[in-house]
Amino acid sequence: MAAHRYWRARGFGATQGIAVSLSEFQLFAAGARVDAGAALTASTAPDSGTAGALQDDNLNTAARWVDARRVELTWDFGAGTPVDVDGARVGASSAPRGEFPAACSIWWSDDGVTWTRYVDWAGDYPGAATKTAGYFGWAPADQRTALQLEFVGADASTSFIDEVPGNVWTANGSAQIKTDAAKWGNSSGYFNGTSAFLSMPSKPALAFNGDFTIEVWFRCASLTNAYGTFIATVQSTFSINAIFFMVYGDTAAVAGNRRRIGFGTGGSNPIIVSNTLVSVGQWYRTKLVRSGSQFLLYVNDVLEQTNNSFGAGTVFDLGFNGTHIGRNQWDGANGYFHGHIGEIRLLRGVAEDGTIPAVVRHPAPTKALTRRGVPVLGAVQSALRMWPFTGAAPLAVPNKSRDYSYGWLGKGIGRIRGNTLDYVPPTNKPYRCRVRLVRDRDGQVVRAQWTAPDGGYDFQYIDELDTWSVWATYLDFGKRGEVSDGLTLANGKVELMA
């Protein structure tokens, strides 16, 4: 994330009512507090206390707003001194627990006029006069996903949405979503092999000094280019900071690498190469895993090669000077990938088992969803009222891994679904929302999706033994709110996948 002069927190949602009371709101970058020297202002003066109490590091002073729905906190770091922000600690006051904000959104600006939404913060109540544990409200210790593009969208769309908040991609050339070939869902990213690629500025979260995993689903339209790159750092020359994951084409300089998948750097070219020879028009799943000092390369769930020649502390910074998907810059015209990419995912701190079947993350639907009619009364209907628990038997998922996305307690076979509606007399009206599934015990945003045209959402393959809440951001109004909370298997609001 780049540095900016202004940062803002807004859209506060208390766990009960509309009053919010805070003792601290501290901003951090790479584990160090950065807000102490900034000028902090509130768009609405607190009804008791002062905004300054939120950065005095004193948990016994506080600011309270009777109605915090339109309150905005803004930090100005001054001209010429922009800062990066990648985390927060929020302090509760001695007020009742219901006045602690369950969530808010974080924005940045370079001029104080044009604002860009960066990420949503969510946290559990830490206790009276106590700050939330951990510095990274939007990237806590158990969040492993550093990049996740699933290339979902309408045909010819040039909007590429990363599931990781703060990852913003720019489409270059003719990079677009296409529905003519898809491994999962109805679409994939298409790269024409001559001008199409995605770019993102440098991002510290892509610097891996420990275990990491890169997973790519791809389908080549041709192998004419010598170095069809899935993902690479932004480098004009093939130097030590040039890091790549690619499929070698028919004209690659090393004949033995042609039509194989490889990962490497300018200093170690390549580190590891597959046994599999790639064919045009066929989907492949490849996974590059670093575990300690060992690299492992999987193709279609089979371990093909290992390399043990790197120290466990060696840093691989895939965000160095920025990141490209669909090309590497140093190989010029030969560095473009030609074909479809169905998904690309990076995990930090995780050496994921490469033999886990794809069905774990992309389960095949067993039956068409049937949605019941929406009752006239009630702005929002809970999952229990819309779809009563059926008591269906769990679906066995082979070799299920435990991670933050699927859960730690159960088998990852839970499901939560419902609708976001607003009462517009004389009926309920669906609105386009960004809905987020929040794990109640630690405030982790585990899943996020756009609602369907009828306001429906459907979170599948989640931890069936955990407790969940659903939050929605109404884009038309700039508002957010809790749709439903305390969702569990016991109260029937978490279903089991049929």
C-alpha cells in the first residue's frame, strides 16, 4: 500500500444501537504506531470527551457520540510527510460493551477532497478500557491470503476485483474478463499475448521471508511467446529482483524448459521446473510452495519437483517495484502470457499441501438453489427465516485442509445464505450490497461477495462449528450495517452443505 497524507475512518457500526464510545483509535504501519504526530479531527464533535482522547494512549479518557452513523475521523499527516497504514488498534472505553464499534471502513486521500476506500476494519470487544489485540485489524495473524483474483465478471469487462482488500489492479492493453472459457464459475481472465496484463503498485504484503504458496489455474491459447508469465515483479532488466512464475514457450532459450512450468529469479534462473509438458487448450492447476528452505512444484495435484538449496530466511518480494499479472517486463514481447487464467492466489506464511483436491475450494454444485419468496414485512430477513435448516448430512470433502477461509474447528462444510433488503413502502426492495462474513470470536472478515439482483448472498463451505455475523455495505447510500449475528449450527442459521 502506498503512503498518503490523509487517512479516515467512517461508517462506524456499534454492536447495539447507534451510540459509539472509544478510548483510542491508533494507526500502525509494519507494527509501528504512526498516528501520534498526525492532526486528528472529527466531522462531528463528541457529545462527551474530545477527539484528542483517541490518540493520547490513555485508556481512561474517551470520546462518545450519541449517534455515530455519520461520524468521520480524519488524520492529517501534513504536506510532504505521507504515511502508509496497514493496521489499527481500537480502544474500548468504560461505557457498555454495546457502544464499541463492531466495524468501520478505512479510507485514504492525497488532497483531502478525493477519497478512496481502502479496507474494512472489524474487531471484537476487547473489554472495558482495553485496546483490541494485535496491530493489524485487517490483516491479523491468521489471515494468510495476500492476493486472490478469481476473474469474475461479465464478458469483456475490464474490472478485476481482488478478494483481498487494498489490492487494486489496473487493466492494461486488452486484458479483460471472458466467458468463452472458464474452469470455475462462468468466466476467466483473458490475456492476448501481445499487450494485455494487469498491474498493481508495490505492496509490502507480497514480500515473503518465510513460507508461501502461489496457485494458478491457466489454459494456454498458444505457446508462441518464449516466457508466458503468470505473475512477476516489475523489472525492466533481468536482475536479482526479477521474480517470475511462468510457462516456457516453444522458443525458450533452454530447449529442455520448453512447455514446462517454472519459478525463479534473476539470481536463480530457474529455481524449479515441472515435469509436465503443457498443451494448448487444456486447463492446468499449478502450485508453487515454499516450506522452510525447500521449494515444491505441483501440477494437477501431483508433486513433480523439489529444490532444497535456499535458506529459510531468504526474502522473495513479489511486490518489489510493483506486480504484473500476464507478463514480465524484461522479456519484452516474449514475456506475455497468451490464454486464460481462471484464478491466481498467493498465501503468505503457509506452505499449503499441493495435493489437496480442487473440489475443496471449488465444490461442484449438487443442486440448483431455490429461493423462497420474500415476506412483505421486515427490512432484513435472517438466514433462518429465509431458509430453515434442513438437517442434511454433511458432504465429505477429501483431505480437507484447515485454514482461515474454511475454518479451524469443523470440516468446512457450513453454509450461510440470506437476503439484504430495505423497506421502501409498500414493499421490501433489494439493493446492491457488498456483504462480508465475519467470524464473531475474532472479528475476522473471512468471505466477501456482491449480492445477487434479488439481494441474495450465499457463503458456502465455511466452518460449521463457528459463530458468524453478516455485514452489508449499501453502495447506493454509503451506509453499512449488520444483517444478522450470532449465526450457528445450533440455532439453525448455519446449514450443512447438502
